[in-house]
Amino acid sequence: MEELLNISPIHASILVVLLPFVAFLIQAIRGKKSNSGNISLIAITLSTLLSGIFVFAEVWNYLPMHSTYDWFRIGEKTFTIGILLNNLTVLMLFIVCIVALPVHIYSRAYMKGDPGLHRYWMYLSLFCFAMLGLCISKNILVSYIFWELVGFASYLLIGFWFTKESAVQANKKAFLINRIGDLGFLIGIAAVFTSFGTLDLVELFGKEGLIYSEFDKDSGLMTLAGLGFFLGAMAKSAQFPLHIWLPDAMEGPTSVSSLIHAATMVAAGVFLLCTIFPLFNDTVLLLITIIGTITATLAAYFAAGQYDIKRVLAFSTISQLGYMMAAVGIGAWDAALFHLATHAFFKCLLFLCAGAVIHEIAHAKTIAGLDFDPQDLRNMGGLRKYMPKTFVLMSIASLALAGFPLTSGFLSKDAIVIATFEWAFHKGGAYFIVPILLVLVSIITAFYIGRLIFKAFMGESRLPEPAESNIHEAPKQMLYPMYFLAICSLFFVFSINPISYHQAGILSGFSVNYTFKEIHSLHLFIPLTLTATALISWIIGYRWYVLNKYPLNAESGWIKAETNQLGINDFINNTIVKVTLIISRASVWLDKYIVEGLVNSASKGTLYLSKIATLLDRHLVDGFVMAIRNLTIGLSRVAAWWDKHIVDGIVNTIAGLAYYLGHLLRWVQNGRIQNYLGFAFTIVLIGILYLILR
Amino acid sequence: MITLTHFLVVSACIFSIGLYTVLAKRNAIMILVGIELMINAAILNFVAFGRYDKINYSGQVFALFAIVLAAASVAVGLAIILNVYRHYKTINPDQITDLRD
């Protein structure tokens, strides 16, 4: 027992990663028989326990550990494969596990009765494996492999209902856009390898890493590397303009959206940037800040105009990821990671609540035999009466998202906004646009999440009459994970002090030296402003959506632009897709007339050559082969004679002798008692004669 | 006069006849008779050598002992033959070859 409890964190973390993979393999082999999800659930439960007890508790705030094994060699360079456990990676590992576990439990009820359930569990385990592997990988190349696997698992899960045309389109879109990011990632890896000759994270960024030695970070190559990695993070974390795949990815099951597209996979981009943060120079960091701010602003603006409940949440996720990116850009990557951790819980909860609502409405729809969109906010309203628990849970999550005091979101959002302000004071001038935009985003965030709650849960029901009576609370198996996440959305999980983020355990785990000074007055002023503006925006929202005093014209250009997301999708369709089509048509033409012509003439030449070769073959090669053949036959005949007469002869002689002797002596054993007696007397007689004649 | 040698020669003759009977006869009863002959040859020897022990007469005593044993063994032998006959319906030892492998 003692030895069992003494697993080293390295081995425990390997187990954490491999358990879901084993679950994936078992379910892949068992196929349709394993649709209960028990295997996945057991695997992720064990992973969570292991990562909590043996990895997180052992490594967090202690010395980082790592272990390396050789993988393969190219020329002089050895590629390694390894495990890196430091505060950053174990935190991420633990978050992924602890979010994945409730989602697994929730899925058992949410996905019940789906004909493709066995595939669902298989993919979910594959995803967990890839995501956990990405967290603790030490080599960037291995990270890249897991990065791709995560993208692939996400592709499979978005297109889980592959008979739906829109789901197929959505997963194709997600995959293609992620390819763009992967290209950036690959460029980054190549640039790093060219400069440093290694891809090992410890060798690069460790205490005495290569990055800190006499190295010029402002060189063009390093900017290229930084931009490449950022492009990868942009695609994974859905940053403008590569964010367009995430809203469409909502075609997947809601439980998948909550795990992959809210809490874990989309956070991978932020996680990557935090891991390789020392690599970025000022140019790249500024770009990250700008892109993050633009993303946060635009996505919040779009979210306010969506009618699909999941799309509102999707844009909200993009917007919050923009926040994190902006924080990384100003150098406060600990704040970004803090927000990542709190966001993972409350956004996952928001999605699970939305899933519960959709689940119940879809259920009622089937019973009533009606046809309407169960995800459309315009069909909801007044659900508070039927689903009070879900309402309370979703309200907690919404308060956390809006950054209301006593919630975890309050702490992390303040950490980011205050850091941005301090950064802007340090830089001065036009840099103030960034924090002001972020405050604006915070207000819009409060507004749109208020709008969602008011439209879905308050006011009069807009559901068709027969469906309304069938709506009731979500099953217990879905509620319990939601309770757990709701507890994790409150302040005390992250910090003892509900007002100030300085005591937050996650922030103190990373010692980040800000380039700018701390300004104390901001720490009082900004939380107050954010809370007050959030309250005001809720009052406005309540008047507009619950009391039906809607002052705006729904046909106005602003609202339409919101709903259409400024036409970004159309723009991409009209330009990039069309240009690609034209290019591909041109290449078809090229292929048909020029390449094929070349190929044809080449094939004629080849034909002629092969005729010559045939002639050669027939006369020279065949003759040679025949000579060898005859020689071989002669030799084998000699060998056959030897075998038959000498070897076989000896064997036969021995065998015959043995047979003859046996035959002779067999006659003695004839069963006649008198003969036996006779033999016995004869022998005795011979013995006596011998004794006499001796 | 009749010496020990005469007794021994007679005894050897009787033993040989008994041995021949045991080896050659096609009837189990006759084999039993052969055995009896051989035992008697031995008893004759006992008696013949008994003259050298005039104090205890152990030769004569052993002869009597052997005669009693022979009578008992003949009884057992006849019982065996009876059972053999019941089992095989013959007492010709040539036809009973169950000892063969």
C-alpha cells in the first residue's frame, strides 16, 4: 500500500494521459456494445483523482519536474519526448480533468438514447487524451501532434450528427480554419528549431534557458516565430478573424460544446502562448493585444444580436478569449491564466444549463409533435417557473461571466482590466483605447448575458401551448454536475478575499514581473465602475426584454449587422472561397492540358524504353538465368542420389535390424504358461551348466 | 547293496518324468500329476538323506511335512483348474494365452 501511494508525479501524469486513451481503444474495439459510457467515465474519474492527488498537490508551488526520453535522431539532432510538470502545466492538467468529469456525468443523461452513442464516448475519450497530453508535453513537436489530435477530435465531435448537413459543413469549416492556425504553429516550430536547435521547453524557457542567453529577440526570425505561434493560437482560441468556426461548431452536442468549445480546447491557444511567453518580442505582444481587444469587442457586439442560445454563448466565449489574449499581450499572462481557469468553470456551467434547457424543450417538442427550433431564444421565455434550479444555476454562471462581486469572474476580470489600465498608464497616449474597449466589452457582456437570462427565463412564455405543459426540471444526473460547477464559479474556490484578486492562489503560483507599475487607486475604482455599469445594463435589459419596452427598431442596420456578424462569413465566402475556386479551376486546366501532355509524352518515352528493356531481358537475362537453372538442376540430382542411397540406406538398415530383433523376441512372449516354464528351466539349466563347466 | 546313489538316480528319473509331464502334457490335470511327481522326487531325496540323521530323523519329519503340503497344494491346484475350466471351457493350457502381451 505504501508503494502504491508513492507514485511519482511523472508516472501519475503519464497515467492521467493514458487512461482516456485506453478507454478510447477499448471502446473502439468493442464498437456498438459499449454505449453506456462507463469506460470513459471510469477513465476520466481515475485521471481526475490522479491529477488532483498525485500531480497537482505534489507539484503546485513546489519545484517543477521534468523527464525526457530520446525519441529519434536526425543527423546530429536528437528529438526527445518528455513530460514537463510545473505550476502552469499541472494547473491546466487539473482544470481539464475537473471540467471533463462533470461533462462526462452530464453526457450520460444528455446523450441518452442517441443511436451513435458508442462513437460519442469513443471520441470524447480521444479528446481527453489529446488535451491532457497537450498540457504536459515537454517537446513542442509533441505538443503539435497533440494539438492536431485535439483539432481532429473536435472535428469528429462537431460532426457527431453527421447526417445533418449543417453539422458536416460546420466541422469542415472548423477543420479548415484550424489548418491555417496549424500552419502558423508549424512555421513557429521551424523558426524556433532553426534558431535554437532544440524544441525542448525546459532547454528553451527553463531557468537558464537558451531564450535568456545572448539572444536577440527582436530579430526578424523571432518575430516570425512569435507570429506563427500566435496564428496557431488564434485559430485554436477563435481570435478575429479566424473566430468564424466557433459559432458554427455549436452544431455539435451541447455537452461537447461545453467541454471543448468553452473550457478546454479553445483555451489551448491561450495556454500555448503562456507556455512560450518569453519568446515574444514587443511587436508580437502588441499585435496579440490588438487582436485580443478587437476580438473581445466584436464578439461581444455580435453576441448581443444572436437569437440562438448556444451562439450567444459561443460569441461570449470568443469575447472572453479575447480578454485573455489581451492580457497575454500586455504581459499579464498570469491574469490570463487566472481568467482561463475561472472562465472554464462558469462557461462550462452556462453551456450545461443551456443544454438542459435545449434538452427539455426538445423533449417537450417531440412529445407535443410540434416543429420549432428548440435553441431559439424567441421561442423561450418564462422558463423560471418550470426549471427553477436550472434558472438559479444559470444566474450564478451569468453573474460570474458579467464579473459580479462574490463570483470568480469578478476576480479574474478585474485582474485583467486593472492590469490593462496600468499598462496603458505606463505607455500613455493611444494605448488607452485598449482598456477603454475592454471596459466597454465588460458592459456589453453584462448586457447580453442579461438579455439571455431575461429572454429565456423571465417574462411570458413564448412556447407553443401544447409543448409548454411538458417542460420540467432537468434530470438529477444533469443537475449534480451543474451544482458542482456552480460552486466552482464562486470566489472562495480561488481566493479567500472576495473583493481583491491579490490573494488568489493561482496568481500567487506564477511570479510574473510586470513591466508597468501598480496604481492603487485603480484597484478600488475599476471594480466599482464595472459592477455599477453591469447593474445599469441589467436594468436596461430588464426594461427592454421583460417589460417589453423595446426602444430600438429591430430592422435597423446596427442590429442586422450584429446578427449577421458584420458579414464576415459572407465576405470570406465571396472573396477567399471564390478566389480559391478560381485558382483551383485554373489548376484543373493546367493539369488537364499541360501536366497531362507532359505525362503523356513521358509515358510514350517510357513505353519505348521498356520495349528495349524487354529485348535485353529476353536474350541476355533469360540466357543467364537458364544457365544457372541447369547448373542447379544437376547439383540437386547429385544431392538427391546421395540422399536416397546413402543417408536413407543407413537409416533403413538400422530400422530393419531393430524390427527383426523385435520380431524374433516377440515369439517368446506367446502367453503359453508351459513355454514360459520351459524357458525358465532352460535358462536355469544353462546357468547350472555354466557353473559346472566353469 | 542299495546305496544312496541308487536312491538319487531313481529320484532324478522321477523328477525328469514330472518335468516332462509339466512341460509337454495338453491337460492341466496331467500337469498337476507332473508337479506331484516332482514333489515326490524331492521327498524321496529327503528320506534318502535322512539316514545320516539318526538322532532327530529330520529327513523323515520333513518328508511327512512335504507330503501334507503336497496334498494341500493338489487341492488348491484342482480348485484352480476347476475355475479355469468354468471360465475358459477348456483345460488345455495351449489354448489359454491371456498372458500374451
